Amino acid sequence: MRWIGITLLVLLVLQLLAVLLLWDWNTEAFRQLLVERLIQQSPMGLIGLVLMYLSARLDDEGSGRTPLLWAVCLLSGLLAVLLTAALPVAFGGDRILQEQADQQLASKRGQLEMARQQSKDPAVLQQLIKQAEASGQVPASATAAQKTQAARTFIDRQLQQMEDQFKQTEQTSKVAINQRRFGSSGGAIALIVAFTILCLGSVL
């Protein structure tokens, strides 16, 4: 069982090395990638350490604080410290994602409002009628009221599509932000608590 745990820890180290070899701490994208990889792969390390802890307790029962338990304590403490140090970067990533989402939504909201204002312009309506006549979408025998109604229906349909796209983008942004906030930053806090408990439990 301890070898399974050690294997999981080795896999964690390899996953982190794949990012660390690209070291560029001055770049925000690198910091976010490193922290994200650390948080995502730490549960694997936690399982590995728990397996090592259980193996030490079962195989060396009554032996006190064995070298394996000390190793579990040190590695758990190290991961807890690393995750704690990663929290400011994770929170910064949450803020950046929120700002990007707000800018994107503000842009789409502005486009939607502009389209609504333009739809009220009689010149825009007349232009659409001319385009419909030229393309044959409106019968030549149609009355002025029918042509106007067809143009108005087209505008309303376009506005509805834009509004639906805006709502979908807003919903997607909220889901992404919540996943980042609770799955990444919140997960890091939960992992810090778990590693701390395991660290203390290994030597007490």
C-alpha cells in the first residue's frame, strides 16, 4: 500500500515538473498555470500520503514515530505550505477572470443597446425594406404596411437572438467564475486543512 502512495506522490512531482521546467514567474499566465496544476494534482498527493500513513500505522503498529510517518509529516506540511503560498495567486486569478467576464459582458451589453437604438431609427427600417425588395424577400405586390411589418419582424428576431446570446454568455461566465472560485480557490483551502491535519496526525 505504501508503494501505491509513493507512486502517486511521484506522479504529482512529475506533473509539477512539466510546468516548472517552463519557469517564468514574472508572467501571470505561468503563475496561474503552476497554481492551477498544483491545486488540481494535490488531491492525488493527498491520497498517496494517506495510503503511506495507513501503511505505516498498520505495518509498524506500536513502533511509534517511524521514518515513514516523519516523511508523511514533512511532505504533508510542505504541500500545505505550498498551497498556502499559492492562495494569493489563486485569488488574483479569480479577480482577473471576474474582470475579463465583466468587460466581455459590458461589450455585449453595449452592442445590444446600440442595436436596440438603431432598430428605432426609421432610416434603418427603410434600408431593410429596400434590401428585402432587392433580394426578393418581400413580394413586389406587398403593401407598405406589410413591408414595414416584415422589416420589423426581422429586426425583432435579430434583437431576440442577440439577447439570447447575451444571456447565454452571462450564464457561462457565472458558471466559469463559480467553478474557479469554489473548485480552485475553495479547493485549495480544503486541501490545506486536510494536509495540515495529516501532518499533525502523523506525529501525534
